Amino acid sequence: MRAAARLIRLIDDGDPGAREELAILYRHSGKAHIIGFTGAPGVGKSTLVDAIIVRFRKDGKSVGVLAVDPTSPFSGGAILGDRVRMQRHFLDEGVFIRSLATRGQFGGLTRSTADAVVVLDAMGKDVIIVETVGVGQDEVDIAQNAHTTVLVTIPGMGDDIQAIKAGLMEIGDVIVVNKADREGAAKTVREMRFMLHMSMDRHLDSKWEQPIVETVANADRGIAELYEAILRHWAYLRDHSHQELQSVERSRIRKQVIDLLNEIVMRRVMDELDATSNLDDLVDQICRRETDPYHVSVDLADHFLRGAKS
Amino acid sequence: MRAAARLIRLIDDGDPGAREELAILYRHSGKAHIIGFTGAPGVGKSTLVDAIIVRFRKDGKSVGVLAVDPTSPFSGGAILGDRVRMQRHFLDEGVFIRSLATRGQFGGLTRSTADAVVVLDAMGKDVIIVETVGVGQDEVDIAQNAHTTVLVTIPGMGDDIQAIKAGLMEIGDVIVVNKADREGAAKTVREMRFMLHMSMDRHLDSKWEQPIVETVANADRGIAELYEAILRHWAYLRDHSHQELQSVERSRIRKQVIDLLNEIVMRRVMDELDATSNLDDLVDQICRRETDPYHVSVDLADHFLRGAKS
């Protein structure tokens, strides 16, 4: 466990030295059920995750949790999250909780999340829960790294939340309306059903019908149904739809390779640019409007890529 | 205006053909005051932006608005946003509103936002407002593309909001506590002041003191103060701190070049990978655990980058 913690720290720091160890661990990965929890801030994801951990532990499953916080590039948000979450499960050796807050440059956060999943998977965790804070592209990317994605929403938020719900609807294998004791819960559930209906044609290849589960996380209401829905989705993938599971696995791997490649390529490019003062000079020229970012970036791409015209 | 709308559509579609036109427009850019509005969904950003547009129009300024929606890669979220926002300013030729929803791959959304800002700037808009939905890395990146960043929050949201506030505090030149008639507003303002105080040491080079403005956007309360704070920040940069303005400009340009470079490089790499079935074969091998994503991505980087060992 201490080695895993150290490795995840290296991963979060973006240390390329972690790659050799990850390559070895990778051979032992591929067994865990990876579950993503996503949704806007303030919907109660942490409380739900907490309750679901308890269920998995009761069933004798070991659990790894990654709290991914793309909003904390500037501060200690992730550390805060760790402390809050650790309290309840602190003495339970079957639960391993870590936060990630890698700077998001060149897809760093999705890359580091995928890496940390490999570590927990190779550790032998039965279940890995990835919880994201926020609703941007990072979260969509991270959700796509899971087998089962739980999309959490609440009744009666603003217009932009509605747009988000519509946008993220399709990535949720299980939809949760939390704080379902609030006014407007029934209306929200109706809207969700309508939106699911609208997006149905995109999922013709899947026989999975996304359930909508109403919960009141801090009163432990609906947690049994949510737990059951998560298990049912995993059983569906594992036992009834090998093809779908394999396609999920392949796209997870593909994405991981592309994220790693992007980061490695851009780090090498940036290292070379930083070693010379080349970029500073170019920025000066753009500042004076002698050239523009469009010609400069194409020229740089030609310079760095093998086989491109120079 | 029709040409600008067409060009922004090309930009949002990620059409590389837009680059030549953008290069020409770029020479005419660099005059507008770029203002970013950021904050969690549901805090009332759109209403605030709306009210601020009215003030700028009263002062005879032309305004361009970009609504950036990283949550809608899967659906028509941005179109929805357009429709809602267009209503009030539809007949005002001095206001130009567009939404962006570029898929975020390889920094696409930050790239397309920067491009669209160039278009509005070259159109001669005095003020360009960039409004983001969400609180992830994309928003942080986009906010850093502005001269003046307005960070919007509201009283009494959950723990993760608190973490977000701490994390984003430093990117706000003006901090807004909206819905300030709600319970807990005074407490939130106190917390904000404390957090500002904590992060003060990071801004030793700046003499700007981030004001905290309390607003009730839908009752038009505090809007005059917010407007004044925004103008004051611009005057500070433009008239009193040329050095700071220039450093903002340089880092904006640097970021734009790196985003463009990342996208151009990775597009070329992906085009070549897609043209061969190379990546598919590699994914198969990783699936069978014959190799791993870490070795594969380093080998691919070596293959694509000029001068790297092969």
C-alpha cells in the first residue's frame, strides 16, 4: 500500500519515471470493475460514493477510490478532499483512497487518472471508483475510462444545468437524481426520461436501458437501488454482452495510448522550446504583429514532426 | 457579420481552413478588452453577463459574447444557449453573440475560443465577453485568455464548491458573490476575503486588489458596482500597469501558440495512425497484455518526432 501511494504521487506529479513501474504493473491489471461518478459540483457525489463504498465492503469487496479534482491546479483542493473523505474509512484496510490534481496541460489529468487506475487494479482492488469534481471535458474523458458511469444530478437547478444534463446524459450508464426529497424531483425525473428517450437512437448497438435512480444520499434512501443498478450493469457487460465489454476495453486502451502519446510528444516539444529561447522570440514577433500564432504554430509543427515538409 | 459568423462556425468545427483567414485577421486584432466570466453552473453567470452587456451598450461600446460550453460535446447544448441568450439582444447590431462547443480533444476548446476572440477583436468589438459553463481545466485555461476575469460564486453551496472557490480564487480579478440576498451571503464574503488574504503572497508582483462585489443579478442589484470594478481593472492594466498588461498579453499569445501547436501536431499524428491500422493492432496487443500503453506510446513518440531516437 505504501508503494502504491508513492507511485500515485509520482503519477500525479507527472514524473515520467513512473512509466517503467506502470508498464510492469499493467500486466497484472484488467480485473477490476471501474466505476465513474460524475455530475455538477454540489450534487452530493461524495456522499453517494461513501454510501456505495459501505455496500461493497459489506459484500467483502476491496475498494479503491480516486477523487479527481481538475479545479485545484492552483491550490490544495485535492488535499482537502482527501482529508474529508479519509475520516470514515480511515481504519479500513480494504479501502484505499487517493486524490489526483495533476495540472491538466496536454491531457495530463486524464492520463494520470488512467495510470492511477492501473495501480489500484494491479493492487487487486475488486472495485475502483473514480469520482470527478466538475462537468467539463476532463470529466467526460475520465468517465469514458470507466466500465460503469454513474451520472449524478439533482432537482431544480438553473438552465445551464439542464444543458449539462442533456449533454452528459449519454455518458451515464446509471442516472441518479439525488436530493430526491426536494421540490421538483418528479419533474426532473420526467425530464431525464424524456432526454434518455431522445438520445436512444444513438445506442442502438446496446441493449442496456439506463435506469434512473432516485436517492437521498444523506438519509441513505435509494442507495440499495443504486448499488443494485451498478452491479446489474457490470453483470450485463461481463456475462451477457462480452462484445460490448470488449469494445469498452478497447476504447479505454486506445484513449490511454493517445493521452500518453499526446503528453510525451508535447513534453518533448516543450522541453526543446524551453531549452532554446525560440518561443520567446516568436511571441515577441507576434506581440508586434509581425507574424501571427497560425503561421508560427504550423512552422513549429513542421519543425518537430518527422517526415513533415520543412 | 455574416462572414464572422461563418468563420466562427468553421473554427468551432475545427476546420484547419479557417487558419489562413485567422492569420490575416490577426493583424487587425489586439484592441478589445477581453473579459472572462467563470464559475460553477447555476451561479447566474448568464444573467450577470446580460446585465453587463446593457451597461456597455449604454456607454456606446460594441460587445461580442462567446458562450463556451465544454459540456456539450455530445449534444446541442451550445445551440440551446444561443437561443436563450439571443432573445434580449437580438435586434441590437452592437451585440454579437456566438456559442462554442468544440470537442475538447487536444485542447480544441481553448484553441477555438482564442480563435473566435481574434475574429471578434478584428471585427472591431470594443469589449469581448467570454462566458464559460463549468469549473474544470478548460475554464481555467479559457479564463487565462482574458484581460479581466470575473469569478462568480453564490452563498452556501456544498463542500466541493468551497474547494473550487479556493482553487479558482487566484484567477479572479474581480470576485462576485451573486444571489447575495440568500442566507449565508455575509459568511461567504468573509470566507472569500480570508481566501484572498491566504493567496495574496502569490500576487506580490501585482498592485491590483481583487474586489469582492455582492450582486443580485436578477434584481439588477450590485451591477453598477460590478461594472465599475471591471472598468477599473481595465484602466489599471491599460493606464497604470503597462508591464502587467504586456505580461498578460505575452502569456495569452504563448498559450495560443502552444494550443495550436498541440492540436496541429496531434491531428497529423492521428491522421497517420488512422491511415494505417497500426494503432488498432497495438490496442489488440495491449488487450492481450502482450505489451502495455507505456511502451507503445513512447515508441510512437519516437516514430513521429524528428530527431528522436528510433
